[in-house]
Amino acid sequence: MYKRILTIQDISCVGQCSLTVALPILSAAGLETAILPSAVLSNHTGGFSGWTFTDLTEDLPKIRERWELEKVDFAAVYTGYLGSAKQIDYVKDIVKSRLVSGGRFIADPAMADNGKLYAGFDDNFVEAMKKLCFSADIILPNITEAAMLTKSEYKESYDKSYTDELTEKLLANGAKTIIFTGVSYKPETTGVLVVENGSPQYYEHRKIAGGCHGTGDVYASAFVGALENGFSAFDSAKIAADFTLECIEKTQGDSEHWYGVKFETALPSLIKALKLI
Ligand code: PXL
């Protein structure tokens, strides 16, 4: 079946994140991908000295109304970076109105990393993001986001009891399937913790020193691409992890490319992993 899905996140014109990453990755995964930009920024907010920010919040309900009139709906909706708390309410309306029955809503909180909220977000935004994530079928928080969504202490080093605690709290709040990204129990490795039907499965892989911008978006996009090609949540999590690692490896050593990863160079591997060629 030829699937049309929708992704809602910002356009950072430069910086290899959000829509400029999601659209090519989802297209490479063979999915017709409609986009809804939440905002347009000159560049992302991680590491540049400033940025323009054009908020598109009030376009969202107008676009939804048009799609309702045209009877345009989507086999899945995947949300990433959103520009404001108000926007989150509009996104909920879009999911309610335009996601086909039985279609999956996948939410990446895309609001924090390394213990800190991204620039421009506040507690009010976190509260709104909680409601969105707890209404989703699948969420992809990193450890910082999971801690913020559950009002838990953020820990830089932790063991399984901490991720168990975060899991329990997320499930108690209504989370369904959880894909924890960047879960590292040992200094030399990291991985993805997948909680489906309440039971956890961990995919551990090598850790590459130094964080890279945009890898959360690369990861979530590849995950959605695999999932919507029929792979299980765990297999999709693995495929996305291997792809993201390759993207980081292909970027390492190029100090001028600090703002994102050269994901384009790894797309052939993703297409092979998805068995599309
Ligand atoms: O990659 C997440 C992201 C998306 N969009 C914008 C960002 C960031 C992270 O900093 O600034 C605008």
C-alpha cells in the first residue's frame, strides 16, 4: 500500500534538523510525506549565536480546515519540534481530525537534551508537551525529556533502576510505547530502550564521543520510516540506531560540520536496511 504520512515540525533553513532531515529520510523510506511547518527559523537554536523565528501557529487550524474540506487524511502523524504551547493544542486537533482510524501518532518531544530545555522553551511548554506525548501511540524521549515529562530528577549517570523508574512514571501518565534514546549504562556504550506492552528491550551499541546536533531528528525520522514499512518497534529502533551511528561516523573529523550530521551519505544503507532495494 502506498502510504501518505504527515510530519509536523519546524523548518530550520540551515542546520540539518527537523523538516530538512525528516522529509528526505521519510521519502527515502518510500513514504509519501506531507509536511506541516510549525515555524521557520534561519537556522536551529543549538550552537548558532542567533536566529530568526517566524511562528506559523495560526496557520495550523487554517490548514487543518482546508484538509478537512479536501478530505486529506494520513496513515500516520509524526511530530517533532513545535514552536509554542498553543501550537500543541492545534496539533492535537489535527491528529484527531486527520489521522486515519488505526493510524499511529508518533511524538518526539524534541524540547531538551543534556539536562536542559532548548532555548525559548519554558515550563508551560513542557506541560503542553506532556499532554501531547501522553496522547500519542509512540513517544521518543531522550533521558532529559523523559525526566521532564515525569518531573523526575535528571541524572547524567544512572543504572537500570533509574530507567525503570522513568518507564513506570511515563506508563502511569498514559504513555503507550516508549522509545528511550541515548540510554547509556556504561561509559563506552549507549543504546535504545524500547518499552512495548509494558516490557523493556534494550539495543546496546558503541558510543561515539561528542554529541552531534540533529541526531534526535535523524533517529526519529528513520524510526518512523522503518515502522511505517512494517518493521516492529524494536526492529525499527535498531535500524534507526544503526543509521544514526553511520551518519555520525560519516561526519566525525569535519570540524566545519558541527551543526548537524551528513545523513545524506548514509541514506543508501537505510534503504537497504528497509529492504527497499
Ligand atoms: O533538533 C531539534 C531541533 C529542532 N528544531 C530547532 C532546534 C532544535 C534543536 O536545537 O533548535 C529549531
